Amino acid sequence: MITPWSEHEKLSYEKELLGFYVSGHPLDAYVDLFAAKNYRSIASLGELDDRALFKIAGAIVEVERKFTRREGKPFAVVWLEDLTDMLEVVVWNEVYMKISDALVTGRVVEIKGTLDKRDDALRGTAQEIKTLAPEKTNGANERSINALQESAVLLQFSPATTGDELREVREILSSSPGRRPVWLLFDRANGNSLRLDAGMEFSRQPYARSRGKAVTLACDGEIVSA
């Protein structure tokens, strides 16, 4: 049984399984909102002075929840990613208690804070965090629906598939572009399967081969016509 996932869940699993996004990016739906609010890019924060104020926005890619040593108060360290770079941000207790439930991987937020440039590393301290809602839906859904209207290639992977094998498949797909859409089907240990649209940049020519091997032999996966 193939369990349907929300767009947020699908992108999160792409990042978890592949180490990169294939059907879109969590921030694709926020491009217009980011432009309207004129957020500073994370990559440009190095131009600011130590302790400078900043306002950025991005997707949370990691959260570490901790407690202060002296008083045992909860706080968090989050890593925020925009389309340019990533920043480590400390969320101390006063701010953390207001927003703790929203600090989850994949959530898109706005952060106002101060910059810490000590130790030759950029870090931020959050003064205020707000969750953001997209102004438009991610275009991956429309693309996926259109792709289903063509003859597709389905790559099926077992739970034992390794990251190196997945990277090899990515190289094979990108080296032989074509018009046939590609779907990735991941069998999971819990018995459910996850199906992902590999994106138009990975569409295939039929019968394409790489390194002298048919693509059907890569990654212990099966490829069938959908």
C-alpha cells in the first residue's frame, strides 16, 4: 500500500532518504513572501558587525533541545536554512517557551536576532521567532500530475539501499536526460512505501544506459513501466 504524504512530509523524507530535495524545495512556495518582506539572506550576514541586529527567514533543518546547567531551563539550538546558506541560532528560554511547539524540522519561520561573530563562526541569538505561511503552493504537485499523463519510469528501492547507491542512480539519471518522467518508490521497513517525483531535470530517455550497465541494474532497484 502506498501511503499519501503531505507536501511537507514528502520533502522532509526526500531530504532524509536522499540527502537532497528532488521534487521541490520547502522554500519554493515562500519566494514571493520573502521578497516582499525583504529579509536579509543568511549568506550576507557575514557583512554585518558583531552583535548587529538581523531579520532572516528560512526552513528549520535541525533542532537540539537542551537545558541550562544552572537552572535547568529549557532552550534550543536550531539550524535555519534559506536558499543561500545555513545559520545556527540559539533560542534561549524566554523566547523558547513562546515558540517551542513550532520548532520542528521543515517548519518555515522568521527570526529576528543578534549576530555573534566570535570564534570566526557565525551564530545568531533569537529575540523573536514567528511561523510563516506560504502565499502560493509548491509547484511540484502540478508538475507531478502532468508527469503521470506520460509513460513513466518507476525505480523501486529496498530498505537496504545505501546512500552511495542512491547517488549512483542520481548520476545515471542526470547523465541521460529525456522526456519520460521518473518516479522513486522507497519500500520502508514498516511495510509502507513512499513514492516521490524525481523532477523534470531527471526525466529519462528510454533504454538509457550508464557505465556499460542498464539503469535497471543500479541500486538493487526494480524499474517498471507505470
